[in-house]
Amino acid sequence: MDMDVAQIPMHPLPPHHPDTSEAQQAFDDLPPMKTQTPGGLDVHDILAGLTQPQAEAVQHTEGPLLVLAGPGSGKTRVITRRMAYLISCGIPAWQIMALTFTNKAAAEMRERVVHLLGPGVVGRGLTVTTFHALCARLLRKFAEIAKLPGLTATFAIYDSDDQMALVKKALEELNLSTQNFPPRSVLSQISNAKNELLGPEEFATQAFDFQGRQIAKVYTAYQRSLRAANAVDFDDLLLLTAQMLRTSPEVRESCRRRWQYLMIDEYQDTNRAQFRIASLLAGSDDGVAPVDHAAVPISRGGNSGGRKTRNICVVGDPDQSIYGWRGADIENILQFEKHFPSAKVIALGENFRSTKHIIAAADALIRNNVKRKAKDLFTSNAQGAKPEIVICRDEHHEARLVVDWIKEIRSDGLAWKDFAVFYRTNALSRVVEEALRNDGIPYAIARGTAFYQREEIKHAVAYLRVVANPADEVSLLRIVNTPARGIGDTTLERVKQLAIERDTRVMDALRAAGDALKLAPRTGQSISKFVAMLDDWTGIHAEGMLRAPAADGSLAELVERIIRESGLEEMYRAAGETEAERLDNLAELVSSAREFEENYDPASDPAGDAPLNPDEIPVHEPSLLELLRGYLERITLVSDADSVDPDQGAVTLMTLHAAKGLEFQGVAMIGLEENLLPHARVQENPSELEEERRLCFVGVTRAMKRLLITSSRYRTIRGITERTMESRFLHELPKQHVTMSDQGGFSEPGWDDDAPRRPTSRLASAPGDGPRFVPDGAQVRSGRPVINAPKDIRGTPLSVGMLVRHPQFGLGRIGNISSGADARAQIQFRDVGTKTIVLAYARLERVEG
DNA sequence: CCAGTCGCTATTTTT
DNA sequence: TAGCGACTGG
């Protein structure tokens, strides 16, 4: 309502191509073919192919700008072109900053800008990075000036596992039971407090009940441990930066002078701390009061030639705000014009991704939300196929249906990678996986366990972290007896006690333990061997080799050496076949270190230590220690190195949350049931319903051409089968834009699980295979006939006497196979004896011979 | 000190 | 159902 209407663009525009999707648009963001003038780029090239509102957003460079970018509306394109446009207007690249939430988004943007600008120096110093990486840099840079309490510039960054360890430690210290104070929930409350910019003291003043006061104590203790380890957590990065910008005018001015143009992607996902940071950078002196562009004085920056600062451009979509539970505050985007009263608002409603029926369905769905900024979704793409809603019987039926649907559509010339299956909770993936595996369809799960989350990597990294920061207690405790070296819990308890008595680090207590504690000789020896090993790495006795300038390859060497000498390698080698992959991963870690050091160049990294004053030139030979710290920071801040890469030629399975920002030709959304989507939590917290609807909206709008939505009458969750209710969202999809088919099995004849079926087809009747559901919905789960012969991971039918490989147990021969819904087989394994295996779950592989 | 077993709990997870 | 933490016996 209070949006400005798009104006006629200043530059004539070539006709746009509304049928290009985001993916295709990436191609026309290629470097301009025309010659560049020395001062900049050809403006026509930068604006080429943009729609009118897109071009307007690109050209609105002065003053606050809100771009409401619907799904598939060319958002990234607008941001990248806008950066190029600014540069073409003569703004030095180093004065421009774009902030994203994910490394992936930052990398993609950076790449596209580089393409637009072409090779050369015009883009030098451009800052495209994540909020967290920016904050880490600023905090290190200004640690001295801002006098960060308890922290030095070499602070470590703790990830969520480390945080959990600290919370547990704090609970133990305070004698609070994990029964009454589940660490997960305590941690999330602490995290929420930090996101709201509440330190332990502020939190305590707001805690009125017993529970709250206890948690305030935990928060205090937690924070104390963090600082004792010279560490910050993810939330601290934001909180401390916000505080620093507020309390230190010097830091604030320095940053403002540098970044005259600020862009923020996915603004709907910002939390209060991020909002505060943005406001402070954009000109508010307290980060709270509205920033009125008109009222803001001329920049004090010497080289800005009197140009006004406070050029903040935020891009986002309130309808895709799905991280409220993590502290994201949708109000930040809804209230942008209150916070920045002179703001210009441009809506990008045109969708270039999906066909008309899909867009119409999504639009109707999201219109049920009240907390939003109304914007019309439309597309000039083809009408396309209607999204298909299918009610099925149970999760197995559902999975079967999804697989058949994918197979059928693929035959129209699509690849496996063009498909994705979305679900609300990870637990739902299993049955779909099973069905895909059964049919030999390649699939990949965008899983939470990324490379750096794996056990063996976390161990190795913990060693590195202790070397880089001996104060890192969490990491020290992780490695002190891994691999087992005879320093057990009882010993450790005494060492920790000693550390408390003497008020020293655990590391120092360990050094002193031999003298101070009456230890068994063997234990004492174990400890001194461990300490000597660490000293050897840090080179304490060899003139501090870590401090010397790093030689080529020395970081990788160090990593390799630590993996070997710590005994980790030996530990996994001894574990045999089953742990072989871990050894590969450790080798991979060494190469990632090598890669990091080869590419390490603080001066050229846009997120790196580019000069805050333009004439300050960083010339500096990094020491091995600095290199190591840089590497550690990178791997904790870039945890998704191997996460979602949809181009692997496989169907992608992921949660709805993980789907944001992606697109697929064909999408299947499963589990559209009350208490699943919307999630059961909505019962207790009705205010969360709209976020659930947005989640659904995000899912629907990922689909380019085909969309299948399923809901299952019965679903087994956590071993309990329950009658379900169709999701209310199903009924919010307009009848004229979707097809609905009920295959839920009421009064249906039985079906033959082997017969491939289209979702819309009727069920074939199988004689002697009576109805398994009675009309009143009473549950009859028994006797579900299994017609499928048990198969291995490649789909080879399994039978008695076959030689197979099990991922855990290794080689074995099949004894007898039972029949029934969950057929089991007795398998005689070569190494581990005879076991009974449920065939549907085991990932057996047939071995010839 | 370690490995196996019991019982409890249970979304989503950009950094 | 499964993953994790606490407990127990070798």
C-alpha cells in the first residue's frame, strides 16, 4: 500500500525475456562484450535484460531501498547488477559491501559480479561476505581498540558442538540436572538471548521465575568458560560486533567511511543483532532510532567528495521468512520503512521460474498469511501442468508413488538431478530413500552431517585448535584421551579439579599433574607423553616454529603430522574396513589445508583484511600460526563445503528449510498432514502457523514445471502408526489450479505393490488380497503382503546362499530369509559371526562368487 | 579403563 | 525407530 510505484527507467531498456529462469539468467550475467571505458562499464550492458522494476532497483543507488523479491524474481541478479552499476557510476569497489547469510550465496554473488565486471582491477576490494565472517574480521581487527572483554585478536570461534559441551559443563558446575534443564533447550535460550542483544546481566534482570534465574546463571557460567578459552560462539560474533559498533565511535566511523554502500541479502532472515549492525553501519548512531536519510549529515569521509552515506539496500521476501525459530525477526523487513523513513520500496513480483498453475497455487496459499507485505505474484511463463495432490495410504505407498511419479516425468527428457523431494522433518526421508534404492535411482541427501561435522574430522580439528590456542578447553578435553592413551575420566576429573584450585587452564594443570597429584606411574607417564607431543608440535622447545613465516606446504605438513603422531590415523586403521572412509576423510582434510594455504592471500580476498583505510596496504608474511588460525576460522565458518550440490546427477532429498533458494524442474513434497506441516508445535504456539505456511510456500515455489504434493492417511512415526489429518494447507490451494486424487485406500480394493501406478490411476484389484482398511479408519496394519523380493542396493534380488557385503559387518553369506513386511535374513559374516538383518534397512550389496 | 546395555526423548539448523 | 547419555560388569 505504501509502496512506490515503479517509475520509468532512465535508460532505454531492451525487451526482457520473462521466460528465463534464475538458472538461465546466470548465463546472461556474462562479462560485457563491448569495450570498457577506463573509468567503468557500459551501463547498457549492466541493465540489459532487466525488467523495469529490476532496472529501477539497480539504479536506485542513493538512500535506503527495500526490494521485495518474490521467489524466482531475479533477486541475485538485481544485487549483482547493482554492484556493477555502482562501480560503473564511479564508486570505488572497496566502498561497496554485500552481506549474505551463507557462504554459498556469497560465493555465487562474488562470482557473478566478477563475470559482470570482467577481469581487471575495477572490482578490487569489493566486500561480499557473510555476516558472521564480516564480524569475525572486524572483531579481530579492532580487538585492541574496542577492548573486547576477555578476548584477544586471536580468539577462537566455537561451533554448536563446542557450545553444547560448554553448556553441559556449566550445568554440571551449577549442579543442575540435565533432566530439568535439557542442554539443547538451555543453549537455545542462551542463543535467543544473544540474538536479542541480551548479555547475561540483562538476561538476569528479565528472568523472573525460578527456571529463568537458573538459566541466567548457566548463561553467566557459559560465558565465563567461553572467555576463559579465549573463544566466542557464533552468536557472540554478531552481539559483540553490534556492541563494538555502538560503543566505539572510532570503529563505527572507520567502518562507515569504508563502506558507503551496503547491501543485505535475505533481509527477512536478519535477527535483532544483525539489524543493529546494519543500522549502525547505515548511519544510526545507536542502532535503534530510525535513520532518516534526509536528516543525515554529509559524510565526514574525506574521499567521498561530499556524497551522503547511509546507502542501505536490503533485499528479501517476508513470505520466505522461515527461520523465526532461530531468532530471525520478520519485523525487520516488515518495518523497514519505519526504520528508514525515506526508504524507497520496489516489489519484484514477476516470477521467471515456475509455470502459471504453480504460481497461482503458491499465491493463493500465502495470501492466507496476515503478517506480510501484500505483493502480486505473477508470471508470463506457460500455463503448465497443475500441481497434483494425492492422498495415499501410508508412507510406503507415498514413497512408491513419489518414485513412480519421478520415473514417469523423467521419461519426458529430464534427468534425475532435475528432481527433489522435500519433507518437513528429516525422519521422513528414510522411506523415500528406501523406495529410491529399491528402484536403483540415484539420490543424494542434503544432510546435516557435513564434512567438518564428522567425528574423525572433529577430532583432528580439535588437535589443531589446541595447537593454535592452548586455552581451548573443549578441544583439549576432546582429544586428551582420543585415541585412548590411558588418561581416563577419573584422572581427568582430578586434573580439572586441580585447574580450578589453582585457577589455571586445564592444559597447565595437565603439565603440573605429575608433581601435584599422586598418580599411578603409568598414568603420569601417559600425561607427560601427551604434553610432550603437543609441545613438539607447537615447537615450544624449538624456538617457536609456529611463529616463523610459513613455508610453502607447511600447514598441510603440520596437519598431516598431527593426524599421524596423535595416533588418530592408527586408531582408524586398526578399526579396519568399516572405518576406511574415515581415513580418506582425514586425507581430505590434509588436502583442504593445502588448498587453503595455496590460495591464502589476505589482500585479494574480498572478505579478507582489505584496508579499512584505502591507502593502507597490507604487506605481511603470515606465520604458520596465523595461517593455522586462518584455516581454523575458515573451516568453522564455512561448514557446508560439501553440502547441497544438486548437480550430481541424482534426485535430491532435503528438508523444506534446506530447499530455500533452490529450484528444480520437478518437486515432490511429502507429508502434508496436520502436526507435520504445519508442525505439531503450532498446537502450543499458534503464532507459528504463518511460518509453517511460509515453509509450505517455499516448497511450492521451488518447482519449475511439475509439483506433486502427498498426504498420507496413516503414518508411522517413532515406531507408532497413527491416523493422520490432511494438512489445512492442502485445502488452501485453489481447486482450479490443482488436481486432487484420493488413493488413501478407504473401501479400496487391495493393490499390488509391484504394479507401477500413476498417481491418478485407479488401483488394480488383486484377488485374495482384501481391503486392509475398514471405512471407519480402524487400523489394520498386519498382513500387508510383500510381493517385492528383497533386493540389494543395486536392485539385484537376494536369495539364500548369495554372497553379500554389509556396510558395517563386511562379507557374509545369506542363510535363510523370512517373509513378511520386514523380511529378515540370517547372514553368516566372515568376520563378525551370524546376524539377523532386516533386509529393508540393510544396505546389502551382492558380491559375485 | 572400556564396551556393551538400558531407558529416555524426540522439528527445522544459513553461521 | 534411533541416537544419546547413564550405568554396569569385565
